[in-house]
Amino acid sequence: MKIRIGHGYDVHRLVPGRPLILGGISIPHTAGLLGHSDADVLTHAVMDALLGAAGLGDIGRHFPDTDAAYAGISSMVLLAHVRRMLSDAGYVLGNADATIVAQKPKLAPYLHDMEAMLCGQLGVEMDTINVKATTTETLGFAGRQEGIAAYCVCTIMHTD
Ligand code: MG
């Protein structure tokens, strides 16, 4: 069976007065992520990994932030689109491993909910997606709480 690997990376700016949504889960915090959609940086990295693995470009190409249709949209809706694109191309997800880089808030209590949400939206078993979180020991933009970054790697297989 031919295995393909994908990688995704995304960053969004942290600003007051916005909800903080990561992996489709609303997290109480003093600031949230700025973006054209709901700015769910984790889900964006997951989608870019999936699209990259399938050779289908990236989310900027499929959901341009110049398109009013995607203003304020839940990234879960976009993830459902990506799921369809992959299955239409004959791929199934092997596994995905993601890391959120954020100084605050503490994300450990929410990681399982994020995994459950992402797995549910992609229609895969609960052990298919792993979500981790790390700080940067206050270094860099994430450490200064100017933004949150997310990385994801995944494998996909063709169903042939
Ligand atoms: Mg993004």
C-alpha cells in the first residue's frame, strides 16, 4: 500500500475580543485568534496536512480569505469539505499528529475534546488523531502571547 505524508503549519494573531477556538472547541481565555474564518489555527494546520498529503494544494487555494463566503465560517465546515475532497480522490487518513504552540491558556484539559471533535468531523476512529500542546518557555511570538501556531503531520493511503 502506498503511503503519502502531509505537513501543515499555521499561525494566527491573538487579540482581545475574539473567541479562542482550537480544533472546533471553544476555550475560555482573555484573547482569541484573529482571522477571516473562525481562525481555528489547529484545524487549519490539520487541513493543510491532509491536502498536502493528497497533492491537493492548500486551504488558501480552496478557501481564499478574499472570498466573503468564508467570512466568520466555522473551520469544521471547511474540514468537512476537505474530508470530501480526500475521499473523492480515493484517500483514507492513516493518522495525524498535531502540536499547538501557545504560552497561554493551559490547553491540556481540552486536548481530548479537540481530538474527539476532529476525529468525529473526519469520520475516523478516536486514536487516528493526536493533539499535543507546548509552550515556548516565553520565547518568540508565541511566548509573548502575540499569536498561536500549530503544526500537523499526517499519513494517508489510497483505497486502491
Ligand atoms: Mg489559518
